[in-house]
Amino acid sequence: MRARAITPERAVEEVCDRIAGAPSEAWQRVAVDGAPAAEPQGFADALVGPLRAAGRDVVRVSARDFLRPASLRYEFGREDPDVYYDEWLDVGGLVREVLGPLEPNGSGKVLPSLWDSELDRATRARYTAVQPGGVLLLDGALLLGRGLPLDVVVHLAMSPGALARRTPDEAAWTLPAFARYEREVEPLRAADVVLKVDDPRRPALVESV
């Protein structure tokens, strides 16, 4: 693999071109995967405008709105990296309410959010219809290796040193989970698009040689 320097704006353009180049009648389920320090939410947000300008309906969803209740997340303590890795995300809810309905012949109706993790209660959100050819943009961490039915995955990669520097002290306990992710899932190989974002102002597109 080699890394090609690219501007943040050009990175958004190249990812949008890939998504918009899919058949116009097919739904696209796109995930922007990365540790919180890599700011996957911001990159996913940046894709919305250009995709809509290209004529695609876009619905934004964040994995943080599909976490499991606190009683399950904190059953073995609040700072267990393995529980964070294995148990925090409600994979079944995300598939049932968001990704499954966008399978071929699906209903096309998705639930933008399921659980408010701060208030620890259901969000009571309403279903949203994704128009034919529309794009579901999902951001989150540790998304690969879970069997999620996704059409395109963009992984925002960081070196261990950069990740440690940009992770707040109160979240440092999550770092072993991301090290495990690198070992077990190898997101640089599993993702469709990989951007190195050690310095978010100077990303690099990782390409196979």
C-alpha cells in the first residue's frame, strides 16, 4: 500500500464521485468508520452537500444513536475496553431499523435514531423514507467486522501515536479497543476507501500498489 497526499476537499470529492457513480436507482449504504478522534461524523457531514448536488437523496445516521442501554454497556464497569468493543453498539437495532430496510426490495424507511445514550431512553424518532437511488450516510467507530450490510466503507485511519495524542484523557481507556480492532479486523484492508488523518489538514489516500 502507498499513501497519496490529498486535500480535505479533494478527499470529499473523490468519495462522493465513487458513491454518485453507483446505479441511480439503487440505494447506497455508506459508512464512515473511525475512532472519535478521527472525526468520522465531520467527514460524513461533509459528504451530504455534494451528494445532494449530484442529485442523490441523503439521510444521515450516527452509530452513537444506536448504542445499547446503560445497564448493558456498563454491566462490567464504565471503562472496560472489551465491552466497549463487543457490546456497546446495538448491531441488531442498526441492521433492523437502518440497513436492512435498504436491502433490494426493502421498505426504504429507516429510523434515524433509536437510543439517546445521554438520557438513556428511546429517542422516539420517526421513520424517514430514503428515495430510490438515495444514500444512507452512517458514521461511527469500530463498524467493520460486525457483518453490517454496507455498500461502501470509508475508514479514517490514524497511527497509534496520533490516536493517543488526539484522544481526550477521559477516553484513553478506549485505546486498547482500537488496537484490538487493528489486529483483528485490519480496517486498512477491509475498507473500500482508506484515508490517513493523523493530521486532518493533510490527509492521505491509501491505495493498493
